[in-house]
Amino acid sequence: MSDIKNRYDFALIFDVKDGNPNGDPDAGNLPRVDPETGEGLVTDVCLKRKVRNYVFLTRKEEASFGIFVKEKAILNNLIADAYADAGIDLTAAPKDEKDGKKRNDKGKGQGSEVDKARAQMCRDYYDVRTFGAVMSTGANAGQVRGPVQMTFARSVEPVVSLEHSITRCAVATEAEAEKQMGDNRTMGRKTTVPYGLYVGYGFVSPAFANQTGFSESDLELFWEALQNMFEHDRSAARGLMGTCKLVVFKHDSALGNAPARKLFDAIKIKKSENCGERPARSFADYDVVIEGTEKRENGTVGLAQCPGVEVLELM
């Protein structure tokens, strides 16, 4: 596994049709919307959940690709397991006297033990070394600041939330059946976005990657997940969702050669002429252009306004 030596910034463009991309539990699970602009929102947590699920699905049999934050996980137990894997007995006094002559709190790490447990967590769990984690509960493995950070995704245009009445030709209890005199129907509601094209942004830091052990092969898996994660996350509630485009800006240095904002501003998304004034209902109704691209002598594609940055269109 090779270390990451380049900074990356990326834009993830995805869409939803007749579905709810990310419900808000504080608003009856309605699609998240910016109340001032009407633009749809999808949280970074939602996107990272899909990455985690994809990695678990495709790499669950492989060591070092565990998922720390997953459904029904008991996090403190996993942290305690990391101490055991690192050969640290939390019921006995620390082996190194620099960490103390006695254990201050039974079952809890201290001193350099925390660093060892944190390193073990990074080795064992893909999402810890990718996104970071707060592991200061239970046995205490400290905190990890992940090299990969993502923003909320926001729709290119305002979205409309439609509510649909639905029926079920069955009831849950005999009391309901008696009340309906055998009609046995249950009414419900479903909320969808007819169509929305969303853009989210992300960043990869070599400095933090080297601290967590996030490698080039981990990065390749991350790009793979962003391209395919919606294909394995189907549900009736989410309608038709998919990654439309993944644009990656690769800097030729660890610190970077241009501000991320300048790179993202080069991506222009506009409704196509064929769409006209009607509401967009597919990705084909938009034109996506990266302004200022140029073919360089070494065969790579870069931006004229940003020397030292390579443009990779992975989809």
C-alpha cells in the first residue's frame, strides 16, 4: 500500500427521480430543502453511509476493511476489541510505567495505550481511516480526523416535494378490521421529488491520510464507491437515484496548487437547449462543462487557469 502524496478535490453529481433522496426526521421525513431557496439538500452523513455500505458489501470478507459505524453496532465493544487486538489488558496495570503505575479507570486506556488503540482502529476499519471517528467513549481510543471530508449536496435548481396518497389492502389488527366492517384498507402518504440534480463536494488531505494509514488503494476503493454506491442502495422510498458524473481534481503536490473554490467554479451546469423552459426530468436535460480544460504535453487534461492541477472525469 502506497502513501497518498497528492491533494484531491472532487465534485459528485447525482440525481433522483420520483424518490426521496434524504428524508428529514424533524420534518416528518420530508425531503430536505433549503427553506430560503427551495433547493434540495442531501447531508454528508447520508452520502458517507452509502460509501460505508458499499465497502461492507464488497470487502466484508477482507481484513482491514471493517466498518465501525454500521447498523446495530455497539461501538464501545469494538473499541475494547481493538485494545485486545493490540495486546493491551485493560484490567491490569499499564505495561509501560510512563502510562502510569496503576490503571486510573478499570477498563479504560491511558497514555500511549490510547495512541496504540487508535492506530489499531485505523488498521481495522476502513471508515475510521477514511472519514475519521470520535472514539473517546468506553475504553477510549481517542479521536481521528479523517483525510476524506464531504459537504452537503445541493440541487442545481429548486425542487418540488410532492405528496401522494397510498393505500394498503390490509390492516394490522382485528380491531381495525372490525371498525372497517371488513373493508380492510390502510391509508398512507408518500413524498417524492419528481426530479433533482444534486452536486456535493469533497476533499482528500495527504497529511491526514498519512496519519490514519489511508492509502492509494483505499482511495481507489473510495472512487469506486462513489460511482457505484447508489446501485446497491435501492428502495421504494428513494426512487431512481444514480451517480451521473464524478469530477476529480488532482494536485501535483500535497499542499495543492489552487483553491478548491476556483476548481469547483470551473464546473458549469446549465439546462440544455433541448429542455427549453419545461422542468428538467433527466440528466440529459442538463449540460455539464468544465471550463478552461486543456490537453497537456504529457497527455493529461488540466485547467488553463490552474497550473499543476489535473482533471479526471471518472464518470
